[in-house]
Amino acid sequence: MATSKNQKFTEEELNSLKEVRSTFQELSYKLGQLEIQRLGLEEDKANTVKVLEETIVKEKQVAKDLMSKYGKGTIDIDSGEFIPSA
């Protein structure tokens, strides 16, 4: 039922269109914000993984140094004691 004459929407139709447009704009904004947060989280994760890898390397070096100095055994970090293996 298309006509070649310009027609005005009803107030209800116009309100429905405005509501859809407004919701779309809000969701687009929210998706953009979420994407920015995701990128920040990915960067934080990459930095955390890097520090974890560095800590693992350091842990291995400390263990190697202590084993060279004290031999095989158990470390009680709370008491600061080394307990040699039998």
C-alpha cells in the first residue's frame, strides 16, 4: 500500500522508531565500551603472564642456587630452615 505522496507517521509509530534508534545507539556505545575494556584486560593478562614466566625462571634459579649451596632437602620458608634429605 505504498503511495507516492509524503505522509506523516503517527505519534505512536514515530515514538517506536525513536525508541529503536535510541536503544541501538545505547547498545552501540555499550559494545564500544566493552571492547575497550576487553583490550585493556588482554593487555593486563599479557603483562601478568610475562611476570609469571619471569617468576618461574627466577624460582628455578633460586632453587638451583640453594641446591648448590645446601644440597638436596626441604625448605621451610616459615621458619627459614633447610632440612637435608636423609
